[in-house]
Amino acid sequence: MIAEALDIDQLVEDCKGNQRRAQEQLYRQFYNYAMTIALRYSRDEADAADIMSHAFVKIFKSMHTFDKSKGALQTWIKRIVMNEGLDHLKARERFSKDMELETVEEPQISNTVLERMGADEIMKLIHQLPPATHAVFVLYAVEGYNHREIAEQLNISEGTSKWHLSEARKKLQQQLSRTT
């Protein structure tokens, strides 16, 4: 474990020095991790690949700002990929800031339906959501952010975040009821 930490530290230093081999090694080492995150914010693998390429350009350009005393490299990379994914969603369709919802009636989704579906099938349904609704759902249900944090990240109100989550759940419930 200590050797691995030293390797990462050296890899980061080499990337800060713009060494192409180190950048390639970092890319290969974190590709699967970053792709998993990018897929949450994309409609398909091509979109995720776009998110990844933009994210890694940002990672390499801003590597000099990485400070391991403030957190792990993996966490830093996750934040950049998430932000790039959110930027991608925002670019796809304008976010609506006009919808407000203070109380949310939770649609019921049958666990037995979910148990019969694979993760790929569930992600396909999530990818069909409108971009803003998709972003809020992923941030809330997958990443674990609360509505205040989502509102800050997406520059929307908490009520709008709640509305998008409610819409996501309604749409997913409708899609799931069609599959049964």
C-alpha cells in the first residue's frame, strides 16, 4: 500500500511536469473509475467519452492545483468528471429555473420490478430523463447530495431541485410500469 501511494505521488509529480507517459499512465489507471462517473451524466458511451476527454484535459491542465493534503487524487478526479458531466448536461438543454415545489409527493416504485432489472437497464431509463431532471436525479440518488447542495451546484433553487427529483421519479415510475 505504501509503494502504491509513492507511485501515485510520483505519477502526480510527473504529470505536473507535463510528462506524457505519466499522463497516459494516470489516464489508464483512472479510466474505468472516471468512465463510471461520466456514464451517470451521459445518454450513452459516446457522450461519456466526450465527458471523459474534456475532463482529462482539465485534469492535466490543472494538475498543478492538486494538493494531496486537501484530499485524495481519486476524489479530486471525481469532482472534475462530475463537473464536466454537469456542464455536458447543461449544454444539452437549458435548465429551467421557473419550476418550484416545496412539498414532494413521492411516487411509489416497486422493488420487485427493480430486482428483476439489471443495472444497465435501470441506467438506460435514467439516461432517457430530460437533462436537468437527469442531473438532479443522479446528484441526489446516486451521488448522495441534498437539495441545497444540488441547488448550489446547478444554480437553481432548492424547490426546483425538488421538482426535478419528483419529475424523475414520476417518469421512472411510468417507464417501469410499462416494463411489467
